[in-house]
Amino acid sequence: MTDDLRYPIGKFQPEVEVTDRTRARSIEVIAETPARLRYTVASLSPEQLETPYRPGGWTVRQVVHHLPDSHMNSYCRFRLALTEDEPSVKGYAEDRWAELPDARTGPVSLSLDLLEALHERWVVFLKSLTASDFARTLHHSEAGRLTLDTTLTLYDWHSRHHLAHIDSLKKRMGWS
């Protein structure tokens, strides 16, 4: 944990070498994220959901909606990387997506349910991949060439990163 409210678990650091054990751990984090997120926000009031996790940051509601937005993109990128030779994928304006009406005001239950279904399917898919599948690459418009191993560990981190945003806010506000 760090004192930087933007990066409560630190910035993403790619693994030097991803092993079968690393992959299994990352897949487990992805599998557990929907239940952990649901539990983390279950006791929050509507007013608490409207609280930014840091000054100038997204509200808890926006963070909840961001996770399936981001993870749907990643799921599709994994599938592209397995069916095309180093596909080009583009980033998206996450900050602008977070300002769209559904992310600003939509019920968090919609994204909690979506994340649960998405991760259930994603985990089945991830568990079917081989080490050579995880070595496949894609070209991200912002990050450059990435292996699926790096992408997997990135989304393990991404899941924990946003859960930590909400958990650290709850702790600072005495909501735990």
C-alpha cells in the first residue's frame, strides 16, 4: 500500500517472468474480483456511492461502472490476440466513458451483475489457454506491443487497484 491516493497499491509493474503459478494467481484474482467488489460496495449508501475516491477522482459509482467497461475491452483483446496475428487494438477515453450518463447515475447493480457474468466467462477462457497462448501479442495504440501474459497481470493489478480505491476511501471515511 502507498499513500498516493491515485495508486493505493502502487503503479503497475510488469512481471519479469510470468510462470504457470503467476498466471494461476492472476486468474484467481480476476475470478474473485466481482464478489469482492459486490461485498465492498454492498453497505454503501447512495450518498457514499457519489463520493470521489480522491480529490478530483471518480466517484465510487463511476469506479464500479469502469471495471466492466475496461474488462470487456480486455476480454475482447484477448480473443483478438488468439485469433489474429498481433492485432492492433486501441485505447479508449476512460475518463470520458466515466462521464457518460450511465456511468454517472446508473445503478451499480447493473455493472456488478455484468462484471460477474463477464469474469465468469473470462476465467473459463483464461483457464483454457496454454503458455504459448499467453505468449501471443497484440499492439496497443498507447502501450505498444504486449503479450497476453503481461495483459493478464495488468488486469490482475487493475482489479486490485480499483478495489483498493474504494477500500481506502471507506477506511479514510470511517465507513468500514
